Amino acid sequence: MKTASAVLCICCCLSAASAQWLETTISLDPGSGPTFTCYNTQNNKVYCANWSVASVTVIDGATNEILKNVQVGNWPEVLCYYPEINRVYCANNAGGSVTVIDGATNGVIGTVSVGTHPSALCYNPLNDKIYCASEDSAKVTVIDGATNSVVATVAVGSGSYALCYNPSDSKVYCANQDSSSVTVIDGATNAVVATVAVGSGPCALCYNPLNNKVYCANYDGNNVTVIDGATNSVVATVAAGTKPCALCRNAENNKVYCANQAASVTVIDCGADSVLATVTVGARPYAVCHNPLNNKVYCVNRDGKSVSVIFCGTDSVIGTIPVGDAPSGIAHNPVQNRLYVPNYGSATISVIRDSGGAGVIESPDPQTPSRRLAATVVRTLPQEAVAFDAMGRRVSHPRPGIFFVRERSAVSGEQSAVRKIVVTR
């Protein structure tokens, strides 16, 4: 690489002229009840689980066109994209199953039986496993990524409701809402290595690789428990707002954002595990998502029928975007810098576009075909590179997959467009 472009980094500065707006609204089948979205980094697709009609809608990330409606099990509630093998996993709450969708063909390639009312998914790329928590079965089903077969069933606490993966120690964490605990599972052996007592009603988890800690939002405890990833011990309890229900991590500023259903977001400094700010947002926040391209957090307000946009540099709301009825999730498409919000009550998906800061800058022209980012294929990233995945998570040691960086000239200091880097084996 030439010295003029020696430094790769994500630039998360916000321009004063930046803006975000409702680009378009995608209409789904009436009464479909969309509940959850996820993004496919390899094929630039967005997936939406439709609770009421047992389907997953596949959307082209460049054009916002619906490509296919994939039939899955009853009450599809949550989705998980596994980039290393390019598959989407859909947990069917009433079907007691997980549907496996091929990311390239949009076809169903397997259906795996799991526990009663599956409610959470995560994947372990180190051991090629997918984990499914079933809230009424007090167990986590472990699925082999190569064969789509069940390789283990792990007993956890009652009301298992959320999962997250710790790549530093290859551990999986399961929040048990009715047991006020977090079960820690060894990713290699599938054995329970610890049960950690946390606050009342744990319902959301977030892993921070910068300090090897897990953050657990406790819905009934009005706080966030911080767990050390190495020792499995509680190192801090941080006060949050009323009924904390969702978490996301900002890798650029080393913060965690906690959505509280009483119309606020608590900002936690991960270095000190203390509250930096409390941000007022819309009615009944339900989901949060960090955009690493411009260092903003988007908070979905279910009863407010809106999305609050928080600039992380000042931790203040810089915009509120109206969306559909009962918005229930959010997913980020970093190629076109779009966010997809499923609206359960209106059977639509609101597409939010952002033109500011370090994001992909394009004119606010709804449905205009967007340029794709050409991928640079490498085996390893430069040592000085700071890489982020499509969910905004900082990756210290990237495995094969797709990451997004921005190139800065060492001579002029000017920034080029966002670059897509494909790390191969």
C-alpha cells in the first residue's frame, strides 16, 4: 500500500450539514406483522421476519426492491446473519424451530427443531455453531453450522431471552429473565462454566471487545450489570432509566447505549462503567443501533412511531424521523448507509437514509439506484487498520468476512469514500 494512503480507519465525524430522512416506505402484505430485520454483508440484502404470516421478506439493499418472500415456521420472531457461511437463521417462536436460509439463493436449506418458543439467536464463528435460546424451555440449543444439526442442548435459567458471543474467550452468554441470572457457556465444549447473578429481569446483552466485558440490561432492576469476560464476575452495576430493554455499543467512543422504555437512553462510559448522559427520546424506546459510518445512534420509539437520531459526539438528539405504527427493530445497511425499521402495526418497512458525516453521501432521491462499493480482497488487514463489521462492532482480529473502513491520505489528510474490505482465508 502506498504511503499516501497508509492509514485505514473509520471516521465518525459529523458534518454540520449532515441530514437523515425517511427515504421510502416498503409495503408488505397486509397484516404481515414485521418484527425484526437483519443485514447480509455479502450480498447486500435485508431480511425482515413477518410474525403474522410465517415468512421472511428479502430486500435488495441497493434498490429497496422485494426479491422474495421465504416461507418459514409460525411466528418468526428473530433473525441472525452468519457472514462466514452466508446464511440467515430465523427463530420461529410458535413453531419451535429455526429455519435456515441461504444468503445467495434465498432458498430454505434446512429446518432445525429447538425448544419451545425460541426467542434469541447468536453465532460462534470460531467453533462454527449457532445458539438458540428458548424462553419457555430453559435451554439453549446448539446447532452445527456445517450440517444444520443439533449437537448439544444446554440447560440454562428460566426465561432465557437474550444471547451474545464473546470472541476473546469463545463464550456464549444467555440472559435468563425469570431467574435474574446470566448463564455462561463454553463455546468449544458447550458446557456451562458459570451462572452469574445479575439484576431483576435481564433482557438484553452486549459484548465490548475493548475491555472484554458483557453488559446486561435488567428490565425490572432499572440498571445494567457489567460482567468481566475473563473471570465471569460482576465488576459494576450501572443505574439506568426505567425499564431498560435494549443495548448497543459505540466502538468509536467506547460507549454503550441503553434504551429505557420510559422515553430515555442512558449513555454508559465503558472505561469507567459510569453514566455519561441521559438522553430524552420518543415514547417507549424499543431498539437501538449504532452507525459507525457517522457515529450516530438510532433509537426506535415503538409508541412514538418515530426514530430518534443521537449524535454520539455530544450525546444529544439531532433529529426525529416519523415512521410507521409500532416500529419493532432496526438494521443498518452500510453500503448505501440506510437503516431499515419494520413497523409491526402498519405492515411496512421504513427506510431511513443518512447523508452526513463520514457516511455514504448521496442525494435524497428515493429509490434511485445506488452505487455499490467495490471490494478490496485481502488476506489480512494492515496492523494499524481499525475494522468494523456491518453491525458497527469493532473487530480486533478479523476472521474471513466483510468489513468497512475509510481511507485517509497521509499527505493531504483528506478522506476518500468508504471502502469495503473482504478478508479471505
